[in-house]
Amino acid sequence: MLYDPSEFIRIAGIDLPLIGLYDAPSKEPFEPVVEPKPGKHVCVFAFYRSWLKGTTAALSKKAFGCGGFGRHLFGIETMPREAFIDFLFGREGLKASRELMEQWIDDTEPYEPENGFIMIGPMKESEYDDLKSVTFLVNPDQLALMVYAAQYNAAPGDPDPIKAPFSSGCGQLLPMFDDVSVPQAIIGATDVAMRQYMPQDILAFTVTKPMFERICSLDRDSFLYKPFWHDLVKARGGKI
């Protein structure tokens, strides 16, 4: 693999699989695959345990799991605009006013797929060309290290290297990036509605492909090999 994350993962003590999001023309290279039934509501994070077993979730315009995923990743509206606002603002109280909720909806652009499937699951080296984002599943200490990693090459005036946008969990996996062609990261899995499917001490740190390549390129001059991190590991009893 041209960009190998194994050394970073080893030092960070990350023992959960890296999750890739792929815009792919076919499901076959990702076998074994699991997919929601058309018309059935299921959060993409409900496949978390499947990811741990090496299975990839396959989503499409015909079977996208939930309305949030359909809207964010395929541009499919599953309910009228006013009903959608009533749900997010009126029922769930996610913004301070109806106007703010409307503004957020109007300002949120869905991803436009290039192919027929959005595949989400353990990274596959052979499908790197179709990779759009990589998600590190991390605990708080590891999240702190990820923040160092994202900031390492960032200069004043660069696009913000890290965001923590308001969004559904699936939106944080790709559509909330400003530009997938620049190095950027999103602190995700902050959607309370999807957290039930995740361990309570795990958050998502999702990166664009250019940011992933930066992280893989960290060398021995970087913080990975310096006292701050090793002192923290020691304080945790030798294991993060």
C-alpha cells in the first residue's frame, strides 16, 4: 500500500478497524457485504458490529437505510420540507429556532455520487482509487493524537484542518467536508441519535484522502516519537 497507516495505528494503540467510505461502481470487490432492505429504516452505524467482523455496508439509491443517509449521500428527500423541519426542530429541538433549522437545511449540500454504490467498511487496499474518506474510531486520548496529526502540516491561512460540524453521523462521514481534495478532518459520531450503536468511549475522526496520506507520512521527527505522547502512554499504564 502506497500510504500505510500501520505505524501510526501501532503507536496510537488503535485496535478498531479503519473504516473507508467508497464511491464504487460495484459491490463485488468489497465482499462480504451487508445492505439494508429497500424501504427499511436502518442507521448506517447499526452496521458497526458488521464492520468489526470485516463486512462492508453497501448503500444505494434503492436501499439507503435512513432518510438522513438518503439526503446527505444521494440527494434523496424522503419527506416534505416542512415535515422535515417539524421533525428536526419541533420534535427533536435541534436548533434554537425554526429559522435556524431552515437555514441549516438550505446550507447543507448533499454529496453527488459518481457511481452506483456508497460502500462503508474496513479499508481495502485494492479499492483505494474509489476511496473518499477514512474514519479512525478512537477513544479520547487517541482523539487528542489525531488532532496533533491533522494540525501537523497546517499553516495559518490554510483551510481549517479540523471541523466538528452539526450534522447526522452519516453526514459527518463525507458531505460535511468543505472540499474532499484538500487535507481536512471531521470530529464525528457526535450525533446523539446514532451513538446507541457505538461504544460510549469511542468517537469518529474522519479524514479526506489527502489528510489520510499526510497522517501516513508522519516520520520520526514528529510528535509520534516524542515525550508528550509517550508520557501519556506511561500514565495510562502502558496502553491507551
